[in-house]
Amino acid sequence: MFHKLYPPQNMTFSNKTGYILFRSAIFNFQSLLTVILLLICTCAYIRALAPSLLDKNKSGILGIFWKCARIGERKSPWVAFCCVLMAFSILFVQ
């Protein structure tokens, strides 16, 4: 997606075309960690509400969501600490 506006924090400005290009979370380590934490928290929440959605897909590509839910359940104090740490980093360090 291209916009001719001033670049926010998550965009890169291209001098050649004058357009702003969106950056992916893959190229920024902190953004990648944020996406992984959000995935773990979301999967654990969905499994708490409707366990049958994630329990039937324990293998294959959709098994990643089941594994993220298990990490969120078993390591919940550590995941919560990482979420608070990431929020502090995003709000006050950047």
C-alpha cells in the first residue's frame, strides 16, 4: 500500500518515487517479538473460550496455533511479564 503522506514510525520513505513503503514486522526484531507475543496471547485466549477450535488441529500448519496456546497456558507468568516488558519498551523507550 502506498501513500503520499508524512511517514509514521512503521514506514520507510523512498526518495526515488516519493512514496512511503510499509515495512514488514519480519525486518524489525522488536516488531517480530510483539507479533509473536500477540499470537501466543490470542491463541491462549481462544483456547480458553472454545477449546475444540484448537484441539482438533494438533499437527500440521494449524498446529502452530495449538502450540502457541499451550505456551500461553503453561508459561503464562512469563508471557505476562514479557507483555508488560514489551509494552513498557514500546511506550517509553521508542
